[in-house]
Amino acid sequence: MAMTLEIHSDLFERTRLSNMAVEQIIEGTSFTSPLVLPLITILVALAAIHFWQQSRRDRKIGDMIPGPPTVPIIGNAHYFVNLKTDEIFEKAMSISNVYGHVIRGWIGHKLAVFLSDPRDAELILSSHVHIDKSDEYRYFKPWLGNGLLISTGEKWRTHRKLIAPAFHMNVLKSFMPTFNDNARFVVSKLKKEVGKEFDCHDYMSEATVDILLETAMGSRRTSEDEEGFRYAMAVMKMCEILHKRQLQVFSRYEPFFTMSGMRKQQKKLLGIIHGMTQRVLNEKKAVFDKNLEEGNLPSPSLQDIIKVNEEVDQAIRKAKAKANKVTGLRDDLDDIDENDIGEKRRLAFLDLMIETSHFNPNQLSNEEIKQQVDTIMFEGHDTTAAGSSFTLCMLGVHQDIQEKVMKEQKAIFGNSTRDITFADTTEMKYLERVILETLRLYPPVPIIARKINTDLKLVSQDLVIPAGATVVIGTFRIHRRPDIYNNPEKFDPDNFLPERTQHRHYYSYIPFSAGPRSCVGRKYAMLKLKVLLSTILRNFHIKSTVPEKDFKLQADIILKRTDGFRIWLEPQMYREAMNVADTYGYVFRVWIGHKLAVFLSDPRDAELILGSHVHIDKSDEYRYFKPWLGNGLLISTGEKWRTHRKLIAPAFHMNVLKSFMPTFNDNARFVVSKLKKEVGKEFDCHDYMSEATVDILLETAMGSRRTSEDEEGFRYAMAVMKMCEILHKRQLQVFSRYEPFFTMSGMRKQQKKLLGIIHGMTQRVLNEKKAVFDKNLEEGNLPSPSLQDIIKVNEEVDQAIRKAKAKANKVTGLRDDLDDIDENDIGEKRRLAFLDLMIETSHFNPNQLSNEEIKQQVDTIMFEGHDTTAAGSSFTLCMLGVHQDIQEKVMKEQKAIFGNSTRDITFADTTEMKYLERVILETLRLYPPVPIIARKINTDLKLASQDLIIPAGSTVVINTIIIHRRPDIYNNPEKFDPDNFLPERTQHRHYYSYIPFSAGPRSCVGRKYAMLKLKVLLSTILRNFHIKSTVPEKDFKLQADIILKRADGFRIWLEPRNVTNVME
């Protein structure tokens, strides 16, 4: 009482003195202005407010708590004005680092006290007095009404008691089919993201909403139900509005909220949300009432589902008593029924609450049921989406921990792709610890806010929080206290081993809150997370290019990353294959159903296959190419393949390729002009290399113009690239290998459209060129020089060829059936596209190469020559960016050839590029564009490396990438060393120890073409730009595909060379 009188007396005295001062100012003013009086009035009002604030009891008590200096009227609000969400988070953390574990802040006259001591947290969270949520939760009321999140008092206690049984583990077990179904569905959607960086949160958010729609309301997933989709979108957008009201100070006040347009949007969204919830509730209630009327009571009832016997009941009481002493993760839902793995009647929460309402009609009305379902949809959506997204990111960063998770998954499932049972989830001990540790470092709800109803003396310090204040429990800070967690910033799932948790304060880990208002859905969330993450991890290897220290955290209701939850996916199949190779050596077998595949990584065994004229058939997987390539060289076999190979090989003779030099130069200059816009920033060079390769192919294969100059050519190039994507997907997505699933997926329809474009253009160009050839022939204008004239060699050279081929059987190297040792013949003859040459060849061999077969061969050249060269050139640029010393050696060679000249490259110049050639060869050793070669075995085959036989009908997979990295063939095989291809190193190396272009009868017919094109492209780029890379080679993320690529993108930086630009 005395204190109150003292405060009022002090306030009266301050106001009297203030008024006297104002009167003196007015009397002493020598001028009158219409602005003076209003200004003085405002100043007096502000002064009075300030004095009132300073004289309040809660102000006096509050200011005894440590905290940053305040500004009159607004308190500490200015600290967070004009800050971005991640900056708000960083600012809050920096303040807490200065002022400790108890901090006060004033927002106007409102006191907020931030606590990060588990003893203080226990005072609040375990209390039955301080159970009211803070005033900020009022923004949820239009959506959630008096649902569990924001209700209070006796209504909250009653509803909590009624609703908790719906989250009993026996109920949750019945949701396992729903969890599995949606986990498989999200995996099918994630497949389209393989090989590129993306934000996984959108996928996790959609999966979470889908599961909630089915488990909370019994509705179908968003993609199968238009109303469900609209509902899901409305839920997500309502979450966004609530997030904005927390962050945007002005939108907290109703007039500003209305003016911003958000109220109108909220009304529309709530119409969708409440409309669907009400409709489904009415329908389910009608069904329940009808069944009740007919005497069909639900069986088993909710009480039957959760019923436990006396023995278990006694164990529960003991466990709960123990939980008061022993720290852990237990709450009022933890009925130690983890070992009861039976599944009962499967119902949505809505059904269960309707049943509960029937037996408790005065305690749970229809309107209250609707509010609880809406609350479940809100609370269960964003939190689980954030938790699963953070876990995927952490596993992407911490590869060693991901390997341990996979070891556990392997122990549970082996190689099975079956659904997950509840029993399986109880075996996922390490995955559970990973989830718990993720939620420690990144709790989805980083703070918990409560209203203090009576003065509260803290445990940690001799301080009092006055009644009416808001207490904010800093979950994020508590979880990172070094006195609780050793090395608290380190991601260590073993923090949740029983021996570490048992002596830890119960309230030192509160991602689901704790005490009477702990999250009613904790078990539901953990079960759902386990099924989602297990399914994703058994299908994909997760990678991250962003280290944990660079995560940008967002201050919000739900903790998120402002930089996005960015990860990369690699099919687990590829990862497993590499692990199997490490485990089982250079010969190992796998069974895919009843089909045997044998993987070989010994050059002697590779020679048995690739050097054979018997085992020349490609494996069955190549059948997916047939609609596009027909019987082109890639997939044809037998006599047809031999004949066509013999007819087509001359078109790749070096004298023909020399005539393409102007095309190579022209397109190299063009790609340099396009690359200029990327100078000074990191970018993915593969798109540029891909476009350049297609442009060159269009001109050299078909005589067409580049994509930027010809609309039809552009459409053709896009179709070629998209067809490659479809073929890649069919290799990776197991279900799409089967024709019915391929048709259902929509890819067949897309393929048909793309092939219409590709075949249409090839056929048109072929018809036109054939007509010109026939017309010239009719007029007696035979091509001059002919193809035979172009490739003709004299007797001396012919004899040298025979000697070289004889020697090639003994001495290893890079030679094949195209290597006519004509490198010193640098003349250039008639310039024709491959299509022209094949038309000419067909004229002289009419029964061996039809028009349809010509078309198939041109299509094959377009496919084989596109992605391989794009990948090879991109990898080479990246390697030069990483290895600056090697780039300098390349440039020294270029300088010796060109000086400061910006002239075009001649064929003679390419023969001088010895070091650049070695760089290309070494890049293709470490990163062969075609990392495996698959053949079908036509007769039983005894291996050369081991005493083993491969039966006829099997598929043999030659591991090019592993052969190229064998330490018994290459010293320090992981090191990038172009000198691996010095003559003295190659001459005693097994011929089949380097096979980036395959080898033997089916070796790549276009090897010389590819090497010449690569030299011109790379030389032109390097003479214009200095290449840099911020990604070390050890961090390259390789993508399993038909063509080897970097899943993280071919990221480089360009700096202009200090020479006159080639384009100027």
C-alpha cells in the first residue's frame, strides 16, 4: 500500500512540475504560431506517457532485470526496426550473448522477459498457473478459435484430457499405411530434382499437408482432390499471414492490418479452410449418427483401441513417477506402449473426436471439434515440414552421420523396398537420435511465450518478474548451453544416448515444449518424421553444398532458413554400387529380380568383352533409345552393325574432320561472346557447352544453322536435350522402365511430341539434300572431290598404316580402327555435313544404307555427340579452374602457338596442342562422360582376372570410372596429372586401362571428331578468359546417369585475359 501511495505521489509531483515548465515556456514565447500549441501539447502528452511508464510498478521491477538501454515511449523496439528476418535473429542472439540468460525488453510499456535457463523454464512450463499463451497468440483466434493452442483455463484442461487419447500410440500405428503412401509419393516427386540444387521445404510441406489431410480429416491428398488442394494452399497462405503479423509491427494493429489488404485475404482463406472442415465434419457426423441410430457403434471403440491391461497400467504409473526424477523425453502421452506393435481400426482424428464428443456431449461441441481439427492442421504442418527439411540438410552436410543412418537402414531392410512397419520404426534408434539432435540445434518453435499471471521469483537469479509481463523461453538458446551440452554447436546425435540424457535437466531439451501444455502430437510427429526420412534416404543420397555455418536462420513463429533448405539428391542406387565395388572388389554380381548383372573393373576382363566380335550386343537397357535412334550404330547389332560401321567410318576420317575447322572456330567464337555476360560471377558452364555442342552438331551432322539463327534448329536442339532428359529418367526411375508406368507418367506423350520435332527435321533435311544430290547426279555433276578422294592415301602412308595397326596389338595407346596416322596431312578438302557424306555413300551402296537408315545414323550422331562433349568440356574447364598451375602450363603452350594473335585456329595448330590434349585425356580419365559400358553376354565367358564364369544371357557392366582410378595402373590415381599421358607412361599401360571412348570393334566412331572439337572450343575460351573455381575437386558431387555430370553444377568464374579479345 505504501509503495502504491509513493508511486502516485511521485507521478503527481512530476506532472505538476511539467505543467509549470510548459506555462513558463508559453509565457516566454515572443511569437505565436498555429503550430506551437499542438506541438507543445504533443510534447506534454509524450512526457506524461513517459513519466507514466517510468512510474509503473512493473517498470520499476522490470528495470531491475538486465537488458539493453531503452528509448522513451518505444522502449527497445528500435533495435529491430528495418531488419530482415535473418538479421532479426542475429540481433537477438547478439543481445543474449551480452546480457546472459535473463534479459528484459520493453516494447512500449509492455515488459517481455527472455529466459534461457532450464530451471526458469521449468517454473513456467510445469506451472498450472502460468498456462496462458502470450497476447501475440490472439492473431490465431480467427482461424483456430479456442483450439488447444490458445485456449486456457478449465476449457483447455478438459479438451486436453479428451483429445490426448486420439494421439495414443495404438491410434498412431493405424496411420502407418498413410505415412508410407505419402512417403512413396514424395519420393516420386523428388526424382525430378535429381542432379540439381533445390529447396526441399516445398516438398516436405506438401507431404506434411497431404498426411494431415488424411489423418486429421480423412481427406485425399492435394494432387487427387481439387478441394483438398485449395484447402492445403489456404493453410499454407494462412501460415504466411500469421508469420507476417509477427514480423511486421504495424500489421499487428487491426486498422493497419485491414489497410494492408491482409484481412481481406485472410477472410477468403478462412472461408476455404472453415468451409471444408465444416463440410467434412457434417458428413462424418451424419454417418456416425446414422450408424448409431442403426445400432452400429464403432468397433473397436477409441477406449478399446487405447485400452491397456493392469500390468501395463502399473508400469505406466511407475514410469510417470520416475519421469519426475529422471530427465528424458517423456510427457503425459508417453504410455510406454512402444513394444505394442499391433494395428487397430484406422480412423482420422476427426472421427475419433466425433466419437469422443458423443460420449462427452457437454464438453466437446461440433464447433469445438472443428477448432481442434484446424489447430492440428496448423500445428502439425509447418513444424514437421521445417523439422524434416533441417534433418535432410544436416545429413547432407554431415556425410559420416548419413552413412551411419544408412547402415542402420540396411540392417533393418536389407535391399528390400517394402513398406515400413511400426516395428521397423522402433529399430531406428540412430535415425531417432539424428532427428532429436536436429531439433536440438534447430527447434521448429525456437521460442515459447507465456503470460505471467502472478509475480514470479526466478530460480536462476534473485529477480522477480511482475504479473502481466510476457515471458519468452528461448528454446534455441537453452539447447545450445555449453554447461548442458559438451561442444553445443556440434551436430552430435550421440547427445541422445541414454547415458548422456539421464542426468540432464528435463527442461534442457524442449523442442515439443514440456509440462501440462507440451505438444499433444509429439509421438505423431516423430513417427511421421521417421517414415518420411527413412523412405527418402533409402532412395536418395543427400548432399549439401552449404556448410552449416552459412545457414541463414529466419526469426519467425517457425524457425526456417532464409537461404532455403538447399540440398542435392543422388540416387542411392549409384551410391550403393560404388560402396559394393569398394567392398567386393573388381568383380561382383548383383541380381535385379531374376536378371544377373556382373560388374567388371579389370582391364583384362574389359578386353575380353570390348575386344570381342561375339559379345557386341548392347544390354537390354538400350531398348529405350530405339524409338529415337532406330537401328543406328549405338544399338544395332550383328551383320547390319558391321556393314554400317564400315560404311560410316570414312565420314569420320581426319581429312573430312579438317573441313569442319571453320565451323568449330565460328561456334567457339560465338560461345565466347555469350560467356562475356557471365564475367565476374559464379555460373554453371554446362548450359553454354551444351548449346555450343548442339550448334556444331547441327551444322556438321546436317548442314543446318545454329539454334540462335534458325527457329526450327532451336526447336530441334531443345527437343534433343529434352529427349536426353527422358532417357536419363528412364534409367533412374525404376517404374518408368516399364511401359504401362511410362505411359501413365505422361513421359510417353512428351516423347512422342519431341520425336515428331526431331524426326521431322531430320527427314526434311534428308529429303532436301537427297533431292539436290539426285539432281546433280542427273545433270552429271558428281561430287568433287568424292568421299573416296578425300580420304585417299598414297602407298607409303598405306604401308605405314599397316605397320601401325600391327604394332597397336602389342603397344598400348589410344589407337582405334579410325587412326590412320594422318595427323601431319593438314590440307582441307570439300566441306560437307555427315548427312551429305552418307547420302553419297548410300548412292554407291544402295542395298546397304537406306534413307531411313541414314536418318537413324544422323539421329545417333546428334545424341552421342551432344551430352558427352558438353560434359567433357565442362569437366575440363572446372579442372583447370581448380588447378591453376596446370592452367598456366596450358596458357604457356597457347602463347607459344598464337603469341598475341586472335586468329582462327588451324588444324596444324591443334597438332601442336600436346599439353592441352593431355589435360583433356586426364579429365576424361577421372571423369569419363560414359562412366559404365553395358553389354549382353551371348555365350558363357571365363574371366581373365579370376577363375570365374559369367553365364550366357547375363549383362556385363564395365566400370570405366573405377578402371581409370586403379592404383595398380595409375600412380596416385585420384590426383589430376596430365603427365599420365606422356608417351613414356602410356606405352606399357594395358590398352583397355583407358577407355573413355570405349575400345575394340564398338569403340566410339566419333573420337577424333570429339577431340578436335574440344581442342578448338577450349583453346578459344582459354585465350579469352582466365578460369577460376571456388569448389575444390573433393567437393564435386557426381551424378549417376547415362552421362557423368556434376550434381552441384559445373560452377566456374571467368576473368578476361589481358590480351585483345578474340571477338574484337
